[in-house]
Amino acid sequence: MQPTGDEPTGATRALLVIQRGGCMLCEPMAAPVPHVESGHSGAAWLMPFVGLASAAIGACWYSHLSHVIGFFTFSGKLAAVAAVLRMLACLPLALAVAIPVALAGLPLKVRSTLAMRLHGAMAGLAAIYFAWVFDVWLLWQETAPGTDLHQLWHVAHSPSVIWDMAAALAVSREVFDLRVAASVMWTLWSLEALLVVALCVWLAPRVVRARSFCEPCRRWLVPIDSIRLSADLIADFRVRREGLASLVHAAVAAPAAGTWFWLRRWRCPTCAASEVFRVDKVLSLSVRKAMALASSEVAKTAIPLVPLAKASQADQALLRDLERAAAVAAARDA
């Protein structure tokens, strides 16, 4: 519900409570409004070109690695080791395919998580198909050294050739003195394909989901200076429930503070009217080194309290106050 002109905003209401000597918990505060993208696809029609290029490059590397470790030729214990190495190689293959797709969402201005997931899935499936194309081509090169790129083009346009070669390769073999049926090979290949596609679907929208877009200006919001606020005397549940209103009288955290609230902001570089923020609680933990028990190093972990939220007019006014207070504290410490 939007506040009317007669209702005090979040920052004003907090000041009124302080002036009356009351408690902030006695006043109902509006919960932070989560930021939701418009869901527009932008220039997502160009995404298949990025997905095909990254899939071809990643599949070429993946297939050459499979032949280097001897996945299709080893038997016995070496076959099991080669199978494990090939399965582990699915992770860098998925990264090589999904990261270009995820990064391409920014210049193409894709604000739809569903569209990014679909393109990630298509890129993952293309990578699996291209991997089999290169597998068959490399096997042909081993049997017929004169095989050239024309044969690679022929394999890419002949799914039946790939299927026949896969059926020929899915034969029973000895692994750790046990006879492994051909169905195990098909299961292994299915798991590899499922792993690559699942990772691509999960990774593809992560860059876009972490950013915000100004629809009137058609620009991505850019990060601005973050603010460290003291976590003393402010409960986590209040920050989750009230958002910035709970930080109205929070002091700027000292540089050596072990725990603080990390207020991060993003703003439109054109109009400066669209602004989002998130609040995390940062904890500094002392971790002892394994080889030197007398010394320790500090590890920081961030606990999300307020996910990406849209800054209202009252929130923006409060952000300006906090920004000025942080600037004064920085000048004093300097």
C-alpha cells in the first residue's frame, strides 16, 4: 500500500517515536518490498548464437580430454578411473558453456529468469550433442588418420551416425574384475548429460538475477558505495522485518568491528531515481591454521537479512542520511 500525504514515512515515523520516547518495536513498520524484474526478454533471440559458440568450444575440449584419458579404450581398473575423470570433467564443461550465456544476459538486457534458464538448457543440450560429434570424429581419426574437417561436418549433420557409434561403444567390459553390462554405459552417459544440463540451467540466470534494471532508462543499475553499520543493539529479526527503518539510529561500524551490517546499494546511472538495496550481516571468524596453531586468520561470512529490495522514497531519504553519516565518520577517521 502506498502511503498518503497525511501518513508519516518510515524515517519520519521513526523520528516521531524517538521524540516521544517510545520504542521502535511499538510502531508497525512496513516490510521491505522485494525487487522483482519485469520479465522482459530483451534481445534474447541472440542468445542461441552465444550458446552454440560456447557449447562447441567446451565440447571440443571435453571430447579431447575424454580421448586423452582413454575413456573409450581402457578396460579393468583404468576404465573405472577414466569414467570418474570424465564425470568430473562435466563441471568445467558446464562452466565453459553456462558462464558465457550468463554474462551475455547483461548486454542483451534479458530480465527474464525463465528465458535465461531455457537458453541455459538449450546450450547444455547443444554441448552434449557437440561432445558426441567430436567423440565420433576423434574415433574416426584413430581408425582412419586421413579424416578431415569434412567428416566432422558430416557427423554433425548425421545424428544416426552418432547413435550407431554410441550403440557400438556401449558394450560390456571388465571393471574391477566384474562384467559391466552395456546398460551401465548408457546410464553413465545419461547422468553426464543430466549433470551438464542441470548445471547450465542453474548457472545461466545467476548474473541477471543479481542485477537490477531501470525500465524507463533501459539501463542496468550500477553499484555505489556500500555502508558498514554497527550491529550492536539491533536484532537480526528487526532488520528482516523492518528493513532500513530498523537502522535509523545505527552508528557507522568501526573498521576493526567483528560484526556489522553490510548495506549495499545499486542506482540507475541516468535518472538516479531507481534504486535497490540489500542488507547482509557480516561475521568475522578466527580460524586457526592447521600447520601453525599459534597463529590464526580471519574469515568473513555474510548472512543475508534483506534480499534485493526496491527503495521507496522514504528509503531513499534514509539512505541519503546514512550516506552522509558514513561520509562524516570516514572524514573523522581520516
